[in-house]
Amino acid sequence: MTPSLLQQATVHLKRALPLLFKYRIPPTPTNYALWYTYVSEQNEQLNAQLEEALAHYHTCPPSIAALLYQQHIQEPGQLDVLQLRQNMEAMADELSLSLKDTRTGAAEFRHKLEGHLNNLSLLKQPNLSLEQMLAMVKMLVQNSEEIIDSTQYFSQQLNKAQLEIESLRQRLSSAERDVMYDALTGCLNRRAFNLDIAALLQSAPSGCCLILADIDHFKDVNDTYGHVLGDQVLKAVAKRMQAHCRDGSKLYRFGGEEFAVLVPDSQQPIARQLADAMRRSLEKISVRDRQQNLNVGNISASFGVCEWHPHEPPASLIERTDKRLYEAKRLGRNRVIPINGAR
């Protein structure tokens, strides 16, 4: 590295480190790389997405950081997707053989063509018979057809490889997203939740809260209306809850018909108000299947809310919140526990 590049790298690092501390982001190698790229202003799309995350969450949650790193920084060869790599290597081998065959055929054709051009010069001789002339032309045409067949085969292989590469690219993009997102609802998934809650509780000087919600009588919805309509209910609930997530709150599909919301920089009364707003909003949902003329109404959910205790591990916070969720169900469902926001 030249002295000027070294100096530039030092400047970028000095700018990146304070941002990690400001937004309470762990100084991991991934985060260093992400924020180094950000301050160097090398990638406009990365900077825009990172600033959007900061505006919404007032930090960059680990799930978002992992996605940004995969999309903008990580080399494709570093991705642990063995099957995709094997497919790419197989295609490369196939193309290499096709190219080798085509080069060999082209060299042979050139050699034959040079020979035929020399023979064509014999056409000037007055003693050349018509049969000899036709034989020379026939041989030239035959060799031309051979190289045309070879180049057509190679062209077909290239087109096939292009289609396969595009399919692999789409699958890879989908696989990267699926790592953090639930395919049905579009919410962040349990894996993203585990990453984010661990990071949040390590850097939560002003407190944070957890909300767990479970759709009431969801099994009855599936049994009565079928799983297709049940999936529509899950999507509608997720969309309605997501609409209430502001000021850094994040929604996750926790599992089945259960959702989780992380509420940073908050105390229990505030988180309880958010949960109750979500609960009242879900009561207004109506999902309709026009083909079967079916309508699902009276949708509700039960909520448990807990404020994190300093130095409390994530498992303990989840367990306490889960107990309050089931207390809400025991008391008749469609309610938030605690009732008045008290600890």
C-alpha cells in the first residue's frame, strides 16, 4: 500500500470508529468493514440503505448489518453455498471443454481451408477436369459445415450457461434474503430476532422492552377455513403490526402464529401502549376469500410485555414476557398483560 493510500485508510478508520460508538454497534470485523465502506463513500446504495436503517432504528441492527454486508461487501466466493459453487464449477468445466473443442475445430478448419485455397489455385490450370473441380468444392463445403456445427454447439452451450447463471444468481439473492426474513409474512425471522436481541441488550443504557403476541384461536381458523386463508390472516396481522413499528421498534415472526416486537430506548408503560394499539388495530382486520366466498373476521391477539432488567440475559427476558403472554390468554385473550403498565 502506498503512503497516500495508507493515510487515506487511517482517515477512514478514524471516522468509522466514532460512528460505531455513537450508534452502539459492536466493533466486529463485519461492522468495521461495513462502516469503513460507508465513510469512504465508495457505494452510494450501501450508504443510502445504512442511513435509512439509522433513521428508523437509531442504530444498525445485526440482522440489517449482515444483509448489507452480504449485498455490498462480501465476495461471492466467501458465501457458504456449496451447491451453488459446485454448479458454477460444473458449468465452467463444460464451457471450457466446449471452447476447447471449438478452438480445435477452428484450427483444423483453417488448416483445411488453407489447403483448399491452394487447391483452388489449380483451377487456373487448363487440364483440370470438371470432376476434380466439383470434388474440391464438395470437400470445401463439407469442412465448412463441420465448423458451422461446432460453432452452433458452442453458441448453444453459451446460451444455456447464461440461463443457468441467471437462475443461480436469483436463487443466491433469494437465499441471502431468506437467511433473515420469513418467506410468508415478509417479517424478520427468529434468526434475525436472536441476533438483534443479543446486540440490543448489550448496549441498552436507556432500557428496552420486549412484546410477544399470539393470534387467538388461530388453530380454529385453519381448521374452519383452511391453511390458505390462515396464511392470509398471518400476512394481514403482520402487515398491521408492522404499520405500528416506529422509532426503532422492529417486528419479527417468532414462530407459528406468534410475533415479537423489540422496542429499544423505552420503558414498560410506553411498550404497553404500543402493544395495546396493535391489539386494537388487529380487531379491525377482515380477510376475505372471494373464490370460496369466505370471510374471516373477529381476529384478535393476546400480548405480553416486559421491560428488560439490567444485565438480564435474553432468555430470561423472553421467558418472563412469554409468561405474561400466556397469562393474557388464560384471562380470556385479546388483552395486554400487564393490564396497567406496572412492572
